[in-house]
Amino acid sequence: MERIEYDWPGHFIGAKDCKFFRTTHVNGWRVSTVGEYRPRGCEEGPPEHIGLDRYYETMVFPLADAVCSCGCGAHEVRSWSNEDFDAYQTESGAAAGHEAMVRRYAKITPTPEGQGDE
């Protein structure tokens, strides 16, 4: 099992304004966790929700065989319809949830349609 950590957010259109992010590629999956969303102009005070009643989220996407053309070396995402999801209210919950999702998907092989086989 190959596990690769990347130093960039792996999903969410507003991720450039997230102060917390982790992206891990494992066993043909991208596990991406983002949070502490502070859009420009809202850097002070509490972070904003990134979805319904959540400050952090993890999503899982199947990877394609193709490598991204930007030169980062990462595999492209095959489908942006997330395979799995979890939500958290704290950074520690998000970090633990990310690791739990990585461990889970290290054991699941994606099929051509993007669905996993355990």
C-alpha cells in the first residue's frame, strides 16, 4: 500500500481560504480534509461553516491512472462525486477523522466505476 501526503487541499472550491487541510492518496483514493474556512475579509473571529453545520469535512474520491498535467506529480481524480464523507466541528476531530478514513480506504480497491470493493 502506497500512501502519499500532499501539502495542498484536495477538494472544496473555497479551499484556498481554509487554514486546515490534508490530502492523502492511498490505494487509488484521494482522502481530502479541509476546514477552518476564513474567506477574504473574514479572517478575524470564528471560522465560517464549509457546509451545513460543519467547520471541517473529509471527502474521498477515486483516482484516475493519469497524472495531473500541472506537474505536481499527483494522480487526477477520476470522479468528483465523493465516495465517502464525514463532518467535524474541531480541528482535532478532523485530523482523527482524516486518519480513520485513510486507514479505511487503504483496505478498499476502487473499481472502474469508482465504487470500492472491500
